[in-house]
Amino acid sequence: MFSPRIKTGVFVLEGMNSLATALYFNYLFFHLRDQFGFGNLGNLFFCAANGFVYMAMARGGGRFAQRHGYFRALRIGFVVMAVAMILGSLAHRAGEHFAIMLFWTCGLCFTWPALEAVTSENEPPARLQRLIGIYNVVWASTSALAYFTGGAMLEKLGYRSIFLVPLAIHAGQIALLGALEVVHRRAPGPSLEPAGEAVAPAFAPRPAVPPERFLKMALLANPFGYLAMNALLPVLPQLSARLGLTPMFAGFFGSVWFFARTLAFVVLWQWTGWHYRYRWLAGSYAAMGLMFVVILLGHGLWLLVAAQLVFGAALGLLYYSSLFYAMDVGETKGEHGGFHESAIGAGICAGPAVGAVALRFFPEQPNVNIWAVTGLLALGFFALQHLRHRRVG
């Protein structure tokens, strides 16, 4: 177990990682729109490529962290991401930005699995619940802050700021990581190498449906949440233009669901009534899919704000379910972080890819990407129902 001082430092690293990632990747879509004339098709393609690389490499990043040390994995990730930001600030062609984004994604694959593993490795159940709650609130709140302030940053400081500000954050991460390594070496305690898989007792009363079934359902539902989220983010620049919003006000508007997700994490951390309750998981999934359509096709700013509130809360429960059920069933080793992130990558890839293909083959139908993704979400809901009612044996 890492010392409380180390854990606190890792939460700071996590918040910085979320802040830098959200500032760069979310506002890259605005940069591509305004500097290279990208529409929904081009932005969706960029996002799908990001998800494909993340899906393919995140599990390997988790394995590397498990075998070679979490801090070593973090250092590789932070350095690669910093180099990518330097290159991004110098790039002048869309193709260059595409290659840089893929390079940056490779670095990102080393960070999140390691951060999750340091948070959870060899912790007793009661403390692990608390740490996972803190972990979720930290990354969600800093991601929300990034989207809220990113539009104003872009408007006041220019487009190079989406590379230079994250670069400064990554430099700070590298410095903080070095300091944490010094503290860890001087303090008695476990090695940076994982001590092996710890078997944790259950956190919640066992339901009639096997806990492993809930884990499978949550691991299915969470990538579909990311599917919807990442089919939405690349088209927010066009939605903001339709609403007549400047980049600054687009940031304020688009951050609503981020803050709603953060609030959901706080509530779910403190309130356990949703544990092993299928209606909460299925209801959140259905609400997420419905609000996805409302946000993209609805009219009226306040309707879209209200839809974002529900959308963010539903995404919060889907994500928290994935982590909680994995934790309760006992899968807390470092490699699980890579598997969890790889599943997220599958959702990040699938949603934008389906939307991009639909727009490519039916360009005369401007909303075809929305209906294609909605159809995929419906298939996911039927799969969830199938898992719930499938007979054991």
C-alpha cells in the first residue's frame, strides 16, 4: 500500500492529467473546425481514430504498469504527451495534427491504468471505496472545469493555447512525479512494483442475481456511455454554431453535463441504494440514450441544458457501476485498469465511427449520424436486457 502522502500526490497528478487531456482533446475539434474547415464528419473521424488506438493500447499500458512499475509507466506517458503538445503547437496541417493526436493517445494509454492501480492497489475494502470515490470526483471535476474554461482560454489566448497550456501541465506532472518517487524511496513501505492481486471481501450484500452478472452488465453499459459521449463531443462545435455561441459560451454550455456527472459521482459515492439494483443501471442507460437524441435534435437553450443534466447524471452511474462492481467482485489488480480503459476506448471508437460512416454514405441526411448512433445504443440496451435475464447453467 502506498502512503497517504503518495496517494494525495497521485490524486493531484490525476487532476492535472484530466485537466490537460480535456483542454487539448475537447477543443481540438474547435481548432479543426475553425482552422481547417472540419465539419461533423471530419471531427467524428478524428475521435474514432483516437478511440481505436486507445482501445488497442490501453490494456498493454496496464500490463506495462503492472510489470515494470506504475511510476515508470506514468513518466513515459507524461513525457510522450508533453512532446505531442510541443509538436502540436508547431503543426500547420490537418494531417500533422492527426499523427500528433495518435502519438498523444499512445502516451495517454500509460497514464490512466497506472493512476487507477496506484489508487486501488492492496487497499482494504472500506478505504478502497473511499479512494475510488475521491478518484472519480477528482477526474470528473477537473474535466468539467477544463471544458468550462477552455472556450474562454481559446478565445482570449488563441488556438496555440490548447497545446501550450497542457504542455505546462505535463511539465508540472513530470516534476511532481519525480518528487513523489523521492518521497517513496525514503519512506518504508511496499515497492513500486505491485505485490500481487489482493482478495477483497464484498462491500455490499449479495443480490439474487450473481454479482458477476452485474459486473458484466456494467462493463457492457459503460462503453456504450462513452460511445454516446464521444459521438456528442465532436459535433458540439457545429451545435454551438447552430445556437450562435462563441467559443467561450460554447464552453459554458457544453460543460453542463460534465458538472452533472461530477455531482452524480459525489451522490453515488455517499449513497449506496443503487448497489445491485438493475432498475438503476437500466434506467440510467435508457435516460442516457434518450437525452443524447434530445441534446442533438432539441430546440431551445434551456431544454438542451436540462437534457445535459440528465445525460451527465446517467453517464455518472454507468461509469461508477463499472468501477464499483469490478471492485466488489475483487478485480483490483493493475491489469484490470488497462482492461477497463480498453473497454472505454472501444466506446470512444465505436460511436464516432458509426456516425462518421453514416455521414460518409448518406451526406444528404445531416442527422443520419445521430440516428445511427441511437440505433447502436438501442442494440446495447437489448444486450443489457439479455444479460439480465439470461439463465445460468
